[in-house]
Amino acid sequence: QVQLVESGGGLVQPGGSLRLSCAASGSIYSGNVMGWYRQAPGKQRELVARIFSGGVTLYTDSVKGRFTISRDNAKNTVYLQMNSLKPEDTAVYYCNKFPSSDYSYWGQGTQVTVSS
């Protein structure tokens, strides 16, 4: 069964932190590069961070130094620790293997809202 379940989003003030989790089915997770993506209102979905099966990580410039992606291969789970959050980080966050397209299977995502 193909499954992606994201959780951990919420409303946070600027400068705050959140930790997102994503439980994936083995068919998506095993051996694949996994990524966190986000889609803000009126914008296209963008890749925020990705992690290789061996642990190498890459980030988009706007989140470098603030976000940390990690994975637990025993649990088929990917995490995104988000610190020093900014209003421009407001979006629905999704996880999926990398690369993925709009035609891939996507979970429901988790809403992150950064506002005072």
C-alpha cells in the first residue's frame, strides 16, 4: 500500500520552531532519496530539503542553517526540524521521494503557519 502521512504542523510565531514527521510506505521510502517539499498559496510546490539513504543532506538556500532533515530507516520516517521560522515559511509541507512530480502520489501534507 502506497502511503505518505505528514504531521507536526501548526501555528507558530516568527522565530519559533516546529518538527515535522513523515511516515512513508516501504515502496516509497526504501533506498530512495527522500525530500520535504512545500507549497505556499498561489505558488508552485518547491523542494525544501532532501536526504540520501546514506544520510547526505541538501537544502534550498532559503532554509540553509535553519532547517534540518533527518531520516530513521528502521521506521521509514523522515523528519524536518524547522528553527527560526519566518512568515515566508508559511505553506503546506509534504514529503515524498526525490524526484517527484505533480503526477506522483502525494499525501495530505501538514500546514505550517508562521504569524504573530
